[in-house]
Amino acid sequence: MSTDRHTHADGRTHRAHDYEIPELPESVDIFDTILRDGSQQEGLSLSVDDKLRVAEQLDHLGVTFIEGGWPGANPKDVEFFARAARELHLDRATLVAFGSTRRAGVGPEDDAVLANLIGAGAPVACIVAKTWDRHVDEALRTTLDEAVAMVRDSVEYLTAHDLRVFLDAEHFFDGYRRNPDFALSVLAAAEEAGAEALVLCDTNGGSLPDEVGQAVAEVRERTSAQLGIHCHNDAGCAVANSMVAVQAGATQVQGCINGYGERAGNTDLSAAIPNLSLKLNIRTIPSERLELLTPVAHHIAELVNIPPNPQQSYVGNSVFAHKGGLHASAVARSADLYEHIEPNLVGNGTRVVVSEMAGRSTLAMKAAELGLDPREQLRGCERGRTEIEEVVCHANLWQVEDLAPDRGQAPFERSPGRNAGAADGLFSGDWKRPAVDLPARRQWEALDEDDARRDHVRRKSTTEPGTQCGGIEPGPCRNHIGDEPRLRPVAPH
């Protein structure tokens, strides 16, 4: 196995750790566990219909594996696997059933969990095993030798029934720190019995990237099986830990679109996928489907009935939004000055937010987005101001009067260019707002002179309104302007 360090074009090593890492893999399998681990999030509850629809969207996106649940653990998961066999037609993903090893002191042929895994009809079984000796002592209340035997017997039994088997090595990093010999013996038993993948789990979510990378690199030297990584986000490092695990030799990343999961959640695949594909040039989902990431993430959020996080990396509605005047001015010249990728690569889009922080560039961009001509002279404007000068005064007024955060863009929606026939100036009809006041006028006059010379900008857009976007009906996608549209589920295509 090669241990050459991956290098940047300028010759710097990709990482500066004191252990060697293999060359980056060409591809990584993406394993989504919303339907099992993600469903353990407080406040998240899926019906069987919901689970089938989420699975369809994950397949539509192009993930490699979909963990459907724990057959036999509850009536809902029993029904899901029964209906999945009839109703769920996956084009890209493979369905996985989750379970545990045999119980201590019980033969595999007599273990109900293993029988349910075989009867679930999924081609892959992912079984969880303890790799932290303290859990064996205090939770399983058995011996370390029996814990290893439970893994070996279970994998052999499942593979003998023609199932592919992944081992989830629960609490691996905690166990490896405390008793590395035992943790490694569990992995060795699973591999010898025929496990296809050994998934190293940071179950408590408290590990940091350096220790994860170190441990994965050391395990990589001791096994020829595929290594996977399953991280929880209790220390805020789940995505980072998944990245360093891949850099150290893991080729399967487990997590959830939108990062759902117990406590602080799992690795957010909405960030891990583009990090791997766009930053490290590692194939994850099919490249032509990467632009579905934002609409599918939002569609799934609606299916699970949890509002999307506007600041979620890559797919949040605010992550390519620009509020500060200096930022908007720079983005008007070149978007990559304040955007780390082109938003359209993940199905997102650039937005500008009008507020008291806005300069002329912000206002001109917003006017262009709404089809207004900022150079048009308006009847009723004081001192011959252009429309954009009139609007900025009222945008500032909204902020000065603390009517609502970022509602300074509201005057654009009722400007004369969008309300023909208004005779009483910019704010007429049901608005009844004053035209301008002195503080707002001074604020306008104090705008950055360089910014004020710019009259218009070209908006960067990724998907035109009226086109199909991922898993939602035709209409504005997430690069829309103004208020958020409702996402209405449709069957994936």
C-alpha cells in the first residue's frame, strides 16, 4: 500500500501530521442512515410512507447505501421492509438492514435479530458490535472473549445466508484509546469471518480530527477490508472527522443528509459530499447529480417536517447570501471573492440582502434581480433622485424604525417600477410610509463613494424560474429572490 503523502500543486503536503497517509481514493461510498440513526433525533418521527419517500429522494440523489431501519425492532420497521420489497424501486442505491450481533450465550441460529436481518430482504446487513471493553463489561455484562465470538459467529452466519455484511464498530475510538488490542481483535474477527466493510464509529461524538486520523491510519495498516467512518457531532467535528478518516484510508462515509441524528446529530452528508467531491476531487455521488444536493436536502427537510437550517453549509438558503455592502460590492465584481465554490454546483444560488448595511452595489443587484431599472427617473422622487436612491432611503427607514431584521429589501417589492400608477411617491396605497427623513438621507449620502459609482451588476443565477430542480415541482429553486417558496414533493425522476 502506498504511503506517499498527497500534495498540493505548490508542493505543500495535504496534511502536516506525524503519521503517513495513503493516496486519496478515487471514490468513496456514501451511506445514508436517516431512516435509522437519523430517526433517533428528538422531534423527528417518520411514518412508513415518509420513510419510503425519503428513500426515493436519497436514491434520486445517488447515494450508495440507504440504511432502512432495524427489522423486527418495531412494527414500523417491519412494515417498511415489507413494503420496500414491493414498492421501493432503487436505481442507484442499495438498501441496508441494521441489527446487532447475536446475544451473549445464544447461538446464531437461535438469535431473533439475525433471523430478522435474513428475512428483511435487503442484500446488505450492517451489524453493530462493541469495541470498547468497558461497554462489554458494563452493558453486555459478558467476557471480552465472548464479545469477539459474538462478532465472528454473527458475520459467518449472515454471510452463509448470502448477505453482504458491514460491521459497525461501536465506540471504536474510545475503545481504541483504552484497550487497542481488544478493539482490533473485534475488527480482525469480523474480517476473518467475511465482513466486507469495517466501519469505525465515533459513537459519543467527542473525538477530534487528529486522533481520528491517527487511529484510522493505524487500522488501515492492519486490514485489507474496506474501512468506513461513522461520526456523531457532539464536539462539532463530525464532518471534519469524516474528512480526515478518508484522507487516512476510509472509503465509506456514513451520515445523514442534513445531519440528523441523536443528540447533536450525525455527519452532515450535505457538507461531506461536496467536500469530498469538490475539495478533494473524490467521486461520491454521480457528478451530474451533485447539483441536486440543495433541492433534495430541502425536500427531505419537508418530508421529516423539520425546517431547513438557513446557515447549513453548502445547502442553506443564507450560505451564499451577502448582506454587508463591501461583500456585495466585491461579489458584483467576482463572486468567488466571497464564495468558496460556485453555488450552482450544489444547486444553490447567490442572493443579496438589503439592509442598513447595503451600499449601491447591493441595491443595484437587488433591483436587477427584481427587474427594476435603477437609472429610471421617477415622478415624485425628491431632488431628481433615481429610483435606487429613493429606495435606499426607505430601506434605511425600515431599519431605523426597527420594523424587522433585513426587511430593508421590502421597499423593492412595492417600488414604483412594480406598482404602476402610484401617484403619491414610493410608499402609497396600503403602505402609508413617509417618503424620506434626514437621518436616512445622511446615511445615503455617506455611502462608500467607490461603491456608489456602480450602477448595475449582473446577478449570478444557477437555475431559471420555471425549471425542474431536484425533487421539487417546477418553479423557483433555492437561488430564488425574496421570500422562500414552499417546496412541494413530487415523485423523483
